[in-house]
Amino acid sequence: MTKVKVKAKGDREFVITRRFKAPRELVFDAMTKPALIKKWLNGPPGWSMTACKVDLRVGGKFRYVWKNQNGQGMALGGVYKEIKRPERLVNTELFDDPWYEGDALSTTVLTEKNGVTLMTITARYESKKVRDGILASPMEGGLEFSYQQLEELVTAQEKKAQPGNALYTGTSEPDTVDAYMKQLKHPLHNAATELRRIILKADKRIGEGIFWNAPTFYFTGEMEPFDPKTYKRYIVGFNFFTSGHAAADLPARRGG
């Protein structure tokens, strides 16, 4: 896909853009799940990531640690300010040994069209001097090296996922539901959490994932549908509403 582009914006920001030939859900997960981050965010040749911790919730922290072949180290951390899977991430960034003043605020937006995801990262710094100093560094080469690894990762995942998504393949995705529930703010959050526990406990073959922007539960074993054109699963989903109607305040059940 298109190589990374970096462009100044205003006095204190610059914008990073790059396209990946994969759904944005895969790109989002690769940018937020430690097991996947370690596969691509290793820095330039000779460096490797030795530690990766992510608490993916508003107010949660992340921390990355790298080392090179000479034993030199580098570490970066921050706090998540906004999370909207798979569209948007806002977080602070600060190196353990920063070579510039202040921390940075990074806003990542993922938009998808025809199976191609456009990643747009806007980074804002303490001052124009700091921003210009970072732009003057050879950052594009390092970014592109990592993004090529990211592209290889999500492309391989996309091929592996064919011909369908988890509902077709019967694959459970509990990590995505965990992340959704952590950031969910709803009066019936505790009730939904308990109902989720009961559903999953009922049969070890019940899987879960995020579909239609809500937790969805489905049978992962072999099953013949009533209609051959539909999913080979029975589907139960939670829908969360905030209207004033009593019925809309309850998790809705959807059968498929």
C-alpha cells in the first residue's frame, strides 16, 4: 500500500497517514493488543521490543520498552484519553528520557473503504520548536519500517480469516468483548456483565465477539441453519440504548 506520509499542521501538530489493505478492526487490534504489537512495533533494525503493557480503557496506561543489540534501551508510555473501537484512539505519549519538552497528545483515526484502512495520526506537541525538531529528525524511515511489519501482519490475518468473519468460522473473540465492556458506560453494565458470565458458562462451545457494535454470542460448533443463506450460528446480541423508554433501557435479545 501507500508509504507513510508526514505533514505539518498548524504550529504544534503534524499528521501521519498510511493505508493498509485490511479491515480497520484488524488494524485497531494490531495497535492495541500486546501480543500483536510485539510483532510489528520493534523499531529500526537491531532493536526489539522487550516489554509491552496495555490497559485499554479510558484512564488506562500503556508502556513499551525496547533494547538494541548494544544493550541500549528506550521506553515510552502514556494514558488513554478516548477509545472508540475500531475508529478512534486518543492518548498521551512521553518517553522515559525525552529529548524534547513536554508530552505529546496523539489522536489516531481509522477509516475503511473497500477493504482498505486509512490510518490518520495527529500528534500535538508542547511548542512549535518541539514539533519542528521532531519533523527534522529522520522519523519517516523508522515509521515506514514498522508500518511495513504492521501491513504484513494484518494482511496475513486477513487472508487467514477468509472466507468469512468469526461468525462464519466459529471463532470466539473474548478480548474484543473485554475491551468493549471496560469502556461501556450504561446503567445496566453490571447486569450485562453477569448475563455474559451466565451465557458463557452454559456451554463451553458458546463463543463471543463484537458485531453490530455490540457483544454477540454464538455457537462455535457445527450447526445447520434454517436458511442456507444465513450464518450457520444462532446469535444472541446485547443492544444498549439510552432513551427514556423503559423497554429501551434493557439489553435486547436478538436471535438469528
